[in-house]
Amino acid sequence: MIEKRTTQRHRVFKGGTITYENSGIACTVRNMSEGGAAIDLDAAVTLPQSFTLSIARDNFVRNCRPVWRDDRRVGLAFVQ
């Protein structure tokens, strides 16, 4: 597999929330970098083109867009 990331991701295991259109979906953040993250969802969910990822215990909030998906794991890019 060819590595396409511009920054190295670090493994984490943190509870997060995806929010969009006044909806919230729980997720598990599996790895993160300055530019993005990979999350696991409990169920197959159709995500919009943009949404917010929050990690409450870290006071972390970023706007995101999905980049790839493999079953219930989703790769995200943080957007400005």
C-alpha cells in the first residue's frame, strides 16, 4: 500500500462525536495527525460531505470531510 499522508498519524483510542444537521453520532477515534484522523463507527452510517468531529475530554473540535471508508472505519481530513 502506498502511503499518501503528508503527516504521520499516531494511534489513539478516544471517544468522539460526529455532529451535523443537529445530529450526533458516537465514534471511536483510532488514529490522528495534524491533517486528519481515522474513526470507527458502531453502525454503517451515511455521512455528509462535511461535519464536525469533537473529542470532549481533549476540548478538540475540527471540521472534517470523509476521504475513504472501509466498512465501519472512516478516514477523515480536517478542513479549515
